[in-house]
Amino acid sequence: NDYLREWIPKRGYHLQTVLSLEAPSDPSLKCQSCRVRSAKWRCRECVGGRLLCGLCCRNEHQFLLFHRVEKWNGRYFHVGALWEVGVKLHLGHQGMQCDVGREPVRDPDGESYKYADDEEIEDDFDVNAAHPETLPRPRPTDNDGHKFITIVDVSGIHHLPVVKCGCHPEVEEQLQYIEMGLFPNTYDIIKTVFTMNVLNDFRLSNLECKTTAYQYYAKLRRLTCPAFPKAVLNRYRELRRLSREYRNLKLWKMHGRGHDEPGSPAAPEIARGKLGLFCPTCPQPGVNLPDEWTDDPLWWLYIRKFCADGNFKADHLNQKNEHDDVHLTNGEAFMTAPKPYEEHLVDAAKHAHKYAHPTCHVHRAHKDGEKVAAGRRVRGIGAQACARHGCFCPSSVVDFELGERQMCMDFSLSEAFKTTHMEGISCTLCVYDIMCQYHVKLTKRFREQHGLTLPATLKLMKAIGLWHVHGHKEECLYRFATTYIPGVGIVDGEILETLWSLLNRTSRSARGATTAHRTEILDDHMGDSNWKKTINMASTVTKKYFRAVKEQQSSQDYYDGLTEAAPTELIPEWTEQIIAAEGRRQNNPDVMDIYQVKVKKAPTRREIELQLSEKELRGGEQTGQATWISQGLKLEEAQFDLRSHVRKLGLTPTTAQKLELVAKRRQNRKLVDGFMRSASEYLGAEMTNGIYDANPAPVIDAEVSENEDPEVHNPRISRADPERQGLPFPSAIALAVLTNLPVDRRSFIQSLRDTELHIRSGHADDALELVRGAVIQLSWQYKNRLRGAIGAQRTRSWDKVNLLNKIWKLQRRVYNHNREVMMSLDDTGTIAVKYPELLISDCTISTAVSEPNAYGQSTDRLPWFWSSARPGTLSVPESEYYNEFYRVNWLRARAQRGRWAEELILTRREMQWTVRFYVHMAEKWKARRDTWLLHRDPDGQIARGHRAYAEQQMAMWNELGRVSEVMFTNANSDHTCSWRLVV
């Protein structure tokens, strides 16, 4: 902002300077290059915009063919073209003229170049409109008879005459264009070519900015002719087709397909997934692991971790000419091969009994499994990725023709096993949203169904992501959450959600493309995602390491503190139990229920009311006391609710809102009057009135929510409002008054106070339960309903969110109020310990559910109220709750400490594996370079281009390895060097 403030006074001067550039400083100036001829031309692309004569303009732009020039006509600079000054495209000699048929040099200022007539112009401009003069268009040939071609470049659409090479007639014309960095649109009669620069720029724009071909070509037309963009030749279809060819060439080139078969331009069939770059940091035998890795006693370091998920934003519309589609890839990258996948689905349909029915909640992935989407060829995609680093697994991305069926994800997982170098890996962690039911009969399906592969010695560990597990039954959390699985480190299992959010920006625009084109687009974007993770992996692992160092110590301290505070005699028993459970978890996840609270939850207000009412009947005491106090607490809660409603109305409510408020207050007044009459029966009319006079309720609430108006200066708020009437509870009787009462009367009032204390404790626990439920539901509303919702659906989602916010805020006030009253009823000081104050910050745990990838999910300590059994709950012996409270939290602290200790060791090893991967890639390109070192093309020349590209790739991977090694060494003083220069 400071820079903008500094610029504002200079804005006028800058504008004047910019406007001065619209005309030459002196129209009579000579050419600023030769200083002989008169200057009329200037280039918009060249720095400085010098005025040149036609001859100098041509000479200086013979190798700058795609600059845009302007010509001074005495009044303003008119749009010009380089062909007007005689610039031509020479093929065969890197842009220089061929010695065969060399033409004499002509003076462009003394030669007249003809423009095309309207009938000679081929475009989609209005046929009834004249061609705009601001868009120079030549005739089909120049004055020397050379044919004009259209050239599409990043600077716009150009037209230049082409001079073919006369000394090498055997070289195909299309190859001469490619040698010049130009990609021909056709191969027999070439009329349009695209520069490699424009194809590469479009690809990068599509990858980074998600720019579609239509948007990109619209930009080129505006660059060419801002006033009449539709008059520019439309080559949008050609751009789409050539961009596919260019994408495929880039894919083949970067994966060495041009080097793998010397002497054979047509490479053999490519194995599935071979054109997909996988994670550089996941353990891969033969790639980034040392030869002796199998002797490592820390076997859990080599667990391969996969994350599976479906994405229904990547749908695809039905295609009219599916049979005529041309596929440039067939499972070689990330989208799986269609034919084997279809064969598997046919075979899997015959074994429907092998797919488990819901054993947990009916999740969307199962409920929509057979759902058909009208007008769509597929409803979405499913994929596997490495769970720690988020790299897509090659050949594992499958289409969902119906829904997210288990048979689809089976094939995806099988392909991940085949294409990610699993040879020798004995254990894998599979994280999936519905793993609690997906894993049932999973091994049997892989053994018996067509097209599925599961290594015989591979052990499958099953898990659910740390966000999705909250939508399951309570027991699924401890059976399948990665936090409670030994050996996996810190894995949230939700990393595919972050990948989908980026891919969705492209998949929406690809939904109308042909099947083959959509496959290539998604392959390119997933490959680019893996590439960016590959080149940035050093910084990613370093950040993980720094976080692991910090959190490992923090979790150890937390664990030590709980161990010291917990009952010493029970620690060995808990340790023995959890070790035995973790040992049996693989075959029976149910044993992890040891983490669950075993003691019954605290009794509710109604349960306590029933208990005390029954006691009244058995003891012959005056009945109805418990019911009266319980009804008073409900009325007190209704007062809180009505006061919040008044604040939300603000200072200017409508007439309808005022009438609604009057009705609510009338109803509340009836309840208050009824409670006052009941109070007179138990406390007496004199004491009841005395309580009201001595303890009026505060008129103004100090705390208001962000969507409520402050109560100050609100004319509709007064002490006479029924929602602000103090209620005559036994707790409101002053101690001085109680002390002066007769003994029998004082004993009776004290029994009422004890009853109120018990019932308020249940009411407080009820409020806590409602806060917990509202916060959990809020998390699900934000994740599953609000995000992605549009129109009326979004409005309904916000209504639900607002309702849930109202619930937890109201119940928080109810709880804190009951806490204050209970503290006044019990002078021992135990209430403050048993019932801590509930802060607003305690209710923000929802972010841990709605944003599973946010920092802190594995380090947060749950707020106290998320433990349903707190020490000292009134209805159960204190020691039982005390021990259970510490047992559950100690087990969780132990799991947290274990995962962070594993994470620290794992990140140190990942540093070595990452460097080893870079070295492996450098060696791979070294082998390709050596293969082409002795190979010669038909002319007997060394294939220098192949060797140079291999050398370039070697240098890149060497540098990635060296930089990573330095970064790791600076971060970790104990890092073992793994890098070596490959030459």
C-alpha cells in the first residue's frame, strides 16, 4: 500500500509519458539504424521502439519473425506486418537463405506489396462486412511467387511467405518446419503452422492457470487485432488437435521414449504406467533403497502407504462418435488402460457376493454405487496416491461408470501394486474412506478375480482417513484411524482431497472433450502434479522433519506428564493390554476398542430428576420438588434463548418481527408466573418475593455473539421483560437468610438446595452433550453440504449451519450459568474442578474435522469437555471415573507419542531415499546417453541431439540431488550423505 500511495502523485506524469510514445519525437528523423533513409517503421516488441526504414526493419527481423511492427502514416502508427517489408521464412538452414535459387535483395520502401481482396480472405468474419484495415492480410503469394502460410505464435497470428530449401529436396517439408520449431497443421499441403513456443505456452497456461484452448485462442485473436478479434483466422480446432500431439511428444520425450529404441522411430508397445513419474520419496526397491535394506530391523520403515478416494467432479459427458476416437495413450500414464479395466468389471459383476454390504453407516460411496447419471459417460474417477506425499500412482486412475463401486477401486489398487516398484515390499498400508467394509473379502477377491494382482507375501494394513473416520461409528475411530496404527508415522490419509481440489479446475473443462482427449488432459495434469512434488520434495521432507523434531518432544513431554499423574499401579496393566491389542490388530481390528471409554456416561438431567422423584415417593417427602426445579431449569434455558432472539432483531425490527416477539414474551410470561406460583408452595410467598427483590436478573448481557446486536441503547430491553425476570430457585436464597431460619425450615431448604445441585449437574452435562453434537454436525455441514453447494441447496446448508451455531452458543451459556450456580451451592471448591469453564475456544475443535490437512491435527490436545467421563461425576464413585479418564487419555498420548517418534525416524530415512531417487534418475539418463554415444543416423553423424538431451537431463537430476543433499545436511546434522555425481 505504501508503494501505491507513493505512485499516485506520479500517475499523471506516467500517463503523459505513455501517451507521448504514440508518435515519433520527430517525424522527419532518419532511420536510427542506417541513418540514411527516412524512418517510418517501428517494432512494438523490440526494446526502445526505434524508428527504422523498411530495409533495416527487414534485416533486423529476419530472425525475429513474430514481432509486431507499425508504420507511421503521418497521423498515427498504423498496424503493419513484417511481410510488408519483405521478411520471409526460409526453411532448411536455420532461417538463413538457401544458396540454391538465392534471390536478389530488394528495397522494400520502393516495392509495393499487395493486400488480399475480400473474396480472397478465408475466415469466419461476417461475410457482409468489409475486412478491417487494422488487420493486414496478404494475397496467397508474394511478389516473388512464394506461398504465404499462417503462423500461430504466442504474440498472435502472423502471415509470412515461405521459401523452401532447394539443396535438400529429399527432406520432407513437414520435417523442415519442425527443424525451424514450427509444428505443421497438415502434412500434404501445409497452410498453417504453430510455433513450439505457442504450444508450450498453452500447455503451461493450462497446467498452471487452467486456461482452456478456447480462452487461450481468444487471447491470441485479441493480441492480433484488439478491435476486430473475430476477423482473425479461427484456428481453435487446430490448436486443440496440435496441443494433443505436442503433449504426447513431451510425454514421450521426458520419459526417454526417443532414446530407448535406437534406430527405430516407432517405439514398441509401452508397458502400463511407464510414462508416469511416481513418488521420489516412497521406498522403492531397485530405485531409491540400498541393497541391504531387507536386513534393517526397523521393518515398518518400508511399509508402502496408499491412499484411495473417488472424485465425482471429474465426470464426462456422453460422446457421439466414440468409435472414431483416436487414443494417443493407453494406460501408459495415470489413467488406466480401458480394455483390461472393462474386462475386470465384466468378471467382477459375476461375483457380486464377494462385495460386502455396509457394516457401518451407509456411506455415499456405497449408497451411490449403482446410481446412473443421465447424459454422462462416467460419473467420476477413482485413484490411488502415496499417502505421505500425494503422488498419483501410474495407471491407477479409473472411471466410475456408475458410482464408487468396490470393484472399481479393486482394479485401481491392483494397478498401484504393479506400477510403483513393489518388488520385495512385504507390507502396505491402504487408506480408504470406507475401509471398515471394503476390506471384508478383499484378499479373496484379489486371489480369485480376473485382472487383479496381489503379491503372495504382501500383508495389507487397513485404515480410514482422519477426516472420514469421524463419519463412521465410534468404534471405527480406534480400529482404523492411522493415529492408532503402529509403524505408519503421521499420515492423515486425506491427501487425495487436496489433489482433487486442483484437478477439479481442469476436469470440469474436460468433461465435454472426447474420451481420448480427456484422458490426455487428466494424464498431463496428474503428471504435472507429480512433477512439481518431485522437484519440491526436498523442502517438503525438510518441513516434515522440523515438525517431527518439535512434536516428538512435545508428545513425549505430554505422555510423561500423564504417566506421572496417572495411578502408578495401573500403568503396567495398561501397557500390557495395549501391546497385546496392537499385536492382534492386523487380524482382528476389534481389539482396538480398548481405547474406548468403558464407564457409563454421566447421567442426564431427566435421569437425575427421575431418580430424585422416586426417592421422594419412597421417603414420604413432599413430592414434586425435583420436577419443579427441573421445569425451572428448562424455563431458565428458554429465557436465555429469548434474550438471544431479541438481540438478533437489532434496533430496527419489522412489524412482523415485533408481533412475533410479543407472542414469544406472552408465552414466556405465563411460564414465569407458573414457576413463581410453584415456588410459593415450596418456599413460601414471603421468601419467594424476597428472593425476587434481592436478586434481580441483570438487565444487560455482557457477552453477545457476532451475529447479535449489543444490548446497550436497545429501547426494547427492560427489567420488566419476562426473559429478564429472576427465578426463585433455592440457590437464590441468601446464606444470611438461610442461617436465621428455624432448624426444621432450614433443613428443608437445604434439601431443596441439594436437589437443585444434583439436577443442575445433569443439566450441565446435557448442555455439554448438545455442544459436542452441534460441533460435530457443524464439521460435517461445512465439509459435506456447504462446500460445493449452489443455489437453494447452499441456502439450506447455511440455514443448518446457523441453527447449529445457535445451539452450541446457547448451550454453552446454559452450562456456564449452571456452573456458577453450582459453585454457589457447594462451598468445597470441587465444582470448579469437575466443571471447568467452557470457553468459545474450546468449541473450535470442528476445524480438525472440516479441514483434515490443517496443521496440528496430530498434536492437538482435546479440550476437556470431549471426554464424556470426567473425574468426580456425581452419580458414580469418583475413583472409577478418575482411573478411566486417565486410562483413555494415557492410551491416546502413548499412540500420539509413538506416531511422532516413528515420524522422526521416517523423515530422516526419507531424506536419504529422496537423494537416492535423484541419483537413480541421473544414472538412468546416463545409460541412455551411453546407448546413443556410438549410434549413428543414416547420414553417419552422431545423434548429437539425443546425447545432448540426455546430458541435460543428467545435469538436472544431478543438481536436484546436490541441492537436496545440502538442504538435508543443513537441517539434520546426523544426515548420512547419499548423493554422488553421475557423469
